[in-house]
Amino acid sequence: WEAASDYQITVVCNSDAHHPTHAMASIEECIHYAEELGLTIASDEQLGIKTA
């Protein structure tokens, strides 16, 4: 992500979990790291995710 921070791009925090309970295990750390590097995180709307 350090290389990505050299560009004005939007990133996605995701997971390669092999068990459903692990899917969001490190999301807070991912978001914090992206923000620390000045990266823009894609919104639900940008990803086509509809919220209830």
C-alpha cells in the first residue's frame, strides 16, 4: 500500500479469509493503515453495495 499512496487512487479493504468468522478480523487495522497512508477507501456506494 505504500506504493499505492504515491497515486491518487481509491482502495478497497478486503479479506482472503478461509472461514467466514475470519472475514472481518483485521478490517479496523486495514482502515487505519489506509488512512495513515492518506489513501481513499472506496465507499459502499462506489462498490455497488446497497445498505438497508
